[in-house]
Amino acid sequence: MRAVVPTLIRRKQVERLVARDVWRAGPEACWRRFGALLDQLDARAPEQGFWLSGALSVADLALFAQLHSLRTPLTPWQGAEVDRRGRLSAWLGRVDADTRTASMPLRAAS
């Protein structure tokens, strides 16, 4: 069972990714798009403050949740790719630091 179950789970997950058009063109295309998206986010990431008008907002938290979830021991390559983008990584650090300190009022994204 231990040899079979992970293979079945992986196969089912790949089928779901193909159905969602994430993996349809194969792994190389998927990771190429991933890198391109990170590059775009890095180019647009704020050099100081947060994503909208300098104040921490719901937009920051939503994007932070997605990107920070890639910085786990389960996804070391993806986390390293995020960390290679300096502006994006610095912004993630600011959001992480501010959400670990005293609670601050959030401004809703416009």
C-alpha cells in the first residue's frame, strides 16, 4: 500500500492540474510561466511600504498568503525562486513583520 498510494495521489493531482490548465503544456511550460509571473510581480512590488498607497491592506494579505505558502520545506525550489526576486522578497518580509507585531487596522482594497 505504501508504494501504491503516493503514486495514485500524485497521478490524481496531476490530472487536476491538467484540467485547470496549469500543467497541460507540461512541467517546463508551467515553471516558465511561474518564473515569468514572479518577475512581473517583482517589477511591480513596492520598494517601500505596501502594495496600495503605502498602508498594509487586504490586497497585501491576499498576495502574501499565496506567495508565502511557497516558502515552506515542502516547496524549497519554489521558495528559492520567490526569494531570488529582491523587491518581492523584501515586500514579503515587510508584510510578515507587520502581521507578527501589534494588530493594525487594515484598509480595504479599492
